[in-house]
Amino acid sequence: MSPPPLQTEMIYISSCNLTRASELAFLVEPADVIAVRDRPLVLNCQVEGEEPIVITWRKNGVPLQHAPHTRTRLLTNGSLLFENFHKKRSDNNETDVGEYDCAAHNRYGLLVSRKAKIQLASLPKFLAHPESMTVEEGGVARFQCLIRGIPEAVITWECNRTALQTEDQRYTLLPSGILQITGVQRSDVGFYRCVATNIANTRYSQEAQLKIMVSVPKTYKEPVILSGPQNLTVSVHQTAILECIATGNPRPIVSWSRLDGRSIGVEGIQVLGTGNLMISDVSVQHSGIYVCAANRPGTRVRRTAQGMLVVQAPPEFTQWPQSMSKPVGSRGVMTCVAQGVPEPHLIWLKNGKILTPGENVKLSQNNRYIYIHTHTHIHTHIHSGTINRCWTNVFLSYRLAKDQVPSKVGSSLQLYWYSPRLIFVFTLYPFHAFVRSYSNQPESRELQEAVSKTTFQHDFTNLEPSTTYSIYLKAYSPLGASKESQVIVATTLGSVPAAPGFFTKVINATAIHVFWELPQKHGKIEGFKLYHRKLPGTVYEGPRLLPSTANSFVFNHLGESKTCVCACGSAHVRY
């Protein structure tokens, strides 16, 4: 059985991802990394596709030069090696810090990776040091230090230059650099300092002295919140800690609630020390305003403080654009839907450059839909970014089927007219004939062709078959153009149907869902024939006869990790 006209070759990469065997696809893309000064660093980039493949790297959008005097070297697998990473190069004061991406190029086009941000590990001086304080015996002490490191520093505490024994439940250490001591005892007197450590350095804060006030008779004291929750922004699956430490006599009871009245819940909820709220593995639903209350036992006397928790979710695709193949001159439509907190912004790229609306490209609904009119193979790369970036690759190609011969049947219109009565003699000024799609869709274009003044007919060729057009004429003289002639509406005849737009989606390791677009033109499709075969075999299985209203089919019980060729050919059309 001879193969049908249009073929789309696919191979399995995994149970949930497909890519064309001959085109480009990333196996490994560069990822954000924190570099250590004067140490080697590798940015990974591995590509598969039809050889030869040329891989280049860019830094902040500028191509890198791998000369002998530079510190970067391109490895055989396409990765980028920094032999010793520097914040600044002594020769030209240029920094190695920046955004890098790798680009792969073969005869199918250019594929650009996600941008990988390189930061240099650092640990600058403390922004805030702990301060000395005096408290009553049995009271509450609180020390805080503040430092910003890359990566974030781990904070520990020392008393009298000896590591603090955190097993004592009276000590509460918060990751933000806060030390709380409840039920202060005489043994707690001393000098406290915090120690910040990351891969770049270790720093010690100034020392703060803790003193105990001379014992005084205990009297009633109103509840006081020494430190309440601060506004906090975290990412999903992280741990959020909201601080609340209170004092008073008798010791107040700390409780938590949400300002909107919703329940905080119990799963993943823990109280640190005497009142700090810890939420493990936070989700978007945990976002809200939290209120801590310090109550005097047995009374309604209370003090409150509140802080906002914002949980961000990295962007992710909920509807992925699908690769497709379209007939030359037709329209390709791709859909991409993403979600995240805050709402992600979608950007479409072609060969690494942002696609902007123009003659052949239209975007709609916050870039969820893209309409493309073109005669060339393109590669589109989408990303959406807020706190993170998310990428996917799709291919849209336009081509003729192997046995499809371009024909003027059903794609031409012939226009006749009478010469107007002229006041001026036409010497250099021709007629202009105009044709536009009668549907007047936003993506349709008006065609204009010049006609000699001695001609009274004109053929519009290369029009879409089975399409209604509106046609009008203008005459020109030295004083300008005439008004539009009477508009004529005409419909081109039908012809052999164009190959349907055809794409696939993997359901699992043994099933593929194939889709195609139903023609939008006039005429009646009698049905569709669907074929498939396993490579390297040459015999197609099928055809499966499907009705004219069908636009998808599921192939089940395919072999795992097998190469599969799918093809869809439409039956002839009656008009």
C-alpha cells in the first residue's frame, strides 16, 4: 500500500513528550546557578536532532567568543566551561555574572534555550547587629541580626563565643536570624552574637550583652506583643514562619487566626517556642492576613498584631501548544495557557527573537492564541515568567505534500469592466484592482494589483479555493484616484482539499491521541483515512475510515519506546 500524501514523523522521548526526529530538541538546558570565585563552573546544554548541529552561547544577548585568552571553553557535548569564575576580569573589567543561553542551529532552524542566571556567591557585612538588653528573671529576651547573602546564609548563635545549646526548649531560633529566650535565668547572662555561613564566607556579628534585672516583687502587667508577624512572601512547598512573642504577668497565651475567618487548619501547622506559627509545605491557599493574639489567662484582655503571608506559585502550562504541519499559504493557530501566582505573562519567540504582531503574526487574549501566515518553517519558543520561568518548544512547518501539484483550478477569479468616461487623457496612470476576503476577518489581507489603462479584464490568481471575495476597482488620473467602483462578490470554486493540519499528543507509554483541523472552506468532505506504521517498517496499517465530522482518533496498544509514523489523508471533496 502506498503511503498517503502527508506524513508527520514522531519518536517517543518519554511517556509524555514527543519531538520530531530530525528537528532540534533540548535534552538538557542550562539552569540558574551560584558560582564560587576562582572555581570551575559548567553550564549544561545538550541537544538532539539532525546533524550537523552548531551550538553557540550568548551572555546577556551577546555572542560569546571562545578565544585562547578567555576563561570560557565550549565542550564537545555543547556545555560551557568556566575554567575559573571571576566577578571581574582584570583585563577589561568585565564580569562573568549575567544571563546565559545556548543556541542550537541546523537546517531546520534555530533553537534557543531558557536563560540561565549566574550569580556570584557572596556574604557582605551585617545590615543589623543584635542589641544589648536587660530583662527580668523569668521574662523574655529577643536578639536579631540581619545579613543578605548569595546563597542565603545559615544563621546560628553563640553565647560567650560558645555554640548555643539549642536542645534547651527555652531557646527558639528562627531562620530569619532571630533568637528568642523565654523564662530567662541567671545562667543566660552573657554576650551573644550570631554566626552567618554560606559557601562564600563566614561572618560574625557584634556581641550583645544580656543582663538580668534585680529581682522585684511580681505585679500584674498587661499583655504586650514584643514582636508580631511581619509581611512575608514565600514560594509554594516552602516553610513559612510567622513570629509572635509576647510578655506580661501572668504570662499571656498566644493564639492565631485568619483575618478572613477561614480556618488555619492543622495539617503542617506547628507552634515554635511560645507562640511562633510555622506552616510547612505552604500552598496558594495559605495566602492571607494572619492575626496573633496575646490573651491574659482567664480574661478577655488581649493584644493583637497581624501580618500578610503571600504564597507565590511558579508558572506552569495547563494547555501546551502542539507542533503541527500546515499546507503552504494557510493559517496556523497555536494555543498556550499557563497559570501561576502572580499571573504569568506569555511570550512567543521565533528563532530566539520575540514575536511581535505584524503582517503575518497576530496575537490575541493576552497572547494565549497566535495566528501565523507564512510560507516557511518556523520554530516557536514560549516562556512565562514571574518568580520563575517555564518553557516549551513547538514547531510549525508549512509544506506541500509530495504528490500534491499546485493547481489554479478553483483558485482564480476573472474580472471585467467598462472604461469610464475620462476628462483627462491617461498616460501613466493605470487602474488598480482590489480583492479582499468577504468574511473580513481580522487576519485577512486586501490584495491590490495594477492594471494597464488599455486592459478591460484581469485575472486574480493564487486565491484560496472555496472562498468568497469582494472585488472593486479604482481609476487613476493626474488629480488622484476615483471612488471605489460597485463592489462585486464572487466565490472561487472548490478543488482537491488541502492536507489537514495534523498534530499528536502522547497519552501514555502505549497510546497516542492524533488531532486534525476540519476544513473551513465551502464543500463537503466525504471522510478521512488514517494510517500508521512502525519504523523501520515500510507497510502502513489501515486505512481507518472516519466520518467527515471526526477530528481526532486514539491509537491504543502501541509498543513502548517505539518509533511511530502517523499520517492523515482526506477523501475527495464534492462541491
